[in-house]
Amino acid sequence: MRPLFVPFFIPHLGCPHRCVFCDQEKVAGARGVLPTPAELLSRIEEYRAGAPGRSLEVAFYGGTFTALPPADQEALLAPLQPLLECGLLASVRLSTRPDAVDAGRARFLRERGVATVELGVQSMDPEVLLFSGRGHGVAEVELAVAALKEAGIAVGIQLMPGLPGDTRERSFATLRAALALRPSFLRIYPTLVIEGTELAERYRCGAYTPLALPDAVTLCKEMLVAATCAGIPVIRMGLQPTAELERPGTLLAGPYHPAFGQLVASEICFDVMCALLDGVPAGSRVSFGAPSGRVSDLVGQKRGNLARLGAQHGVDASVHEDAALDPELISLKWQGGVRYARRPDLHPQH
Ligand code: SF4
């Protein structure tokens, strides 16, 4: 079982400036204040009591951890050391910027029990990085990944398709470059326009147009399949919905959906179901089998996949759960027999 995250949000702490798209306080609904040692320990205890026997992983998100003053980094990590030593805490992860990582900082993190670092890479295109006000280039990403791996730390890469200057081609070139670095996982967050950011001003004056939701879903679907085929898991697509993010006036524009990842999964299932219907005559009654817990992926939001299958293939489609089905497969039962196909986003990792 995966460890349970004990999250601590430290919005913008350590950040050298605000990137044009970013407002972590609005996204996470938290203020940028470092937790005290007592707060750290009490939240860990709360999670431990709520999930007895489950291993715990502390996660510091929302800022640039490795650019905090060294004393602050030490103040956050030191109280965790006894818990790591006695096994009450399995590990620590944190997020940071690529240009705030070097060999020395990576070694320091490893010595303090940090097992995973998530790098806010966003793009591997120099112009996109420039237009997004990131303040670093591609070389810093490559150096950061190498330093972290050398220190024995697992690296996650966060990408943001749809940033200023980005195109479909550039998003895929970014993905290829990120995959070539062989991270342990990716997160993909299509760019949103958050009120109060520089991107919001550019959007208002017509200098920036975000991805439309259907385009973002299609792009992310293709990126997810490519990453999976390369053996790199994508552990999240689309921002976590928070009350703050969904408060009227926070989100100005962009491809937001509270269940964005499920939209992507449903699109993938739709493609697989269409392939399974090859040669099935219009007018047929068909039933798709979904592994346990996957029925809604096949049915789609508001039963949209079933309606589209009817419109595009002329079939009367339904979905049933098949608990005995391999979790990576989808089945099709019709008058001509039974067929199976594999979901391309669920290939075993190599
Ligand atoms: S994207 Fe990262 S580095 Fe840029 S302002 Fe946001 S948290 Fe800070």
C-alpha cells in the first residue's frame, strides 16, 4: 500500500519571484507560513491516529523548498529525523524549482531522509520558459535531475501544457525531453488563468489564450499514453479541486474541471471502445465489461461516451462491471462473441 501523504503547504516560500501563472495561495487555499516543529509533529500524529498501521510520508508543497534559508530547511526537516529513525515516518518528499537544486543541496536532502523531490519543470522549451517568467532554462532542469539522482533521490517532474508560447508540438517536445530524463513519475497540470497573476492581465488584454477544455483533455490523453508507453507513470492530471480554487472570482479562464483526470481516462476508454467496435454492425446491442471500479471511466461524464458510441457507431451500448476482468483490460460482448483490448494508459511499467 502506498504511504499516506501528510501535506504541508508552504506557498511561495523560497520562490525568487512569482512566475506569471502562479498563485499557490489561491490554488492550495493556504497561507505562506512555515509550520513550527510542534505543528509538524501534531499533524503527523493526527494522520497516524487516523490511519493506524499505514506508513506516512511528509510532503512539503507549494514553494521552493531548497531556496529557503538553510536554517529554515533544517528547522523543517530536523523534527522529522527521530520519526524517520524509528520508522513512524517512511519518508519525506518536497517540491522545488530546478535552478534551486545542486549537488550539495541534493546531498543535504538525502541525509535528512528526503526520498523524493518534485521539480516544477513546466516546459522544456526555452521560449515558453522565458514567456512564463520562470527565470531559468532547460540546462538547469537537466542539472537538477542529475544531481538528485546522483544523491539517490527519486525525481518527479511537473509539466504545464498551455503556457504562454506553448503549442501542441512544443508540449510533445517537452514531454519527450522530460521522458528522456527518466523521472520516477510525472504530474501534468494544464495551465489555468488565476486572478491576480500576470497571466490574468495578459488574458484580459488578449495577449494570452488558454487551452480550451476539450483540447486540453485530448492533449493530456496523448501525453498520458506516450508517458505510459515509455514506462513513466503520470500520477496526477489537472489541479486538485480546492474550495479556494473553486471560489467565484479565483479562476478567470482555462481548462479547469474538478475531475480532469477522469475526463482524460474516459477519453482513453472511448478510443478503446471505438477500436473494439471495429466490424460490429450498426444496430447491434453491445455491452462493455469494465474491471472493478472502472465503470465510470467507460460510461463517461453524464453518460457521454455511451451517447457518442450510439451517434458514431449506431450501437446500443451499455457497460457492466466484470470483477474477474484483468484491471488493464476492457471487454466487449456482442452477438458475434467477446473481444478484449488493453487500456494504453495502464500498461505495466518497465
Ligand atoms: S511556479 Fe514554483 S517557483 Fe514559480 S512562483 Fe509558483 S511555486 Fe514559486
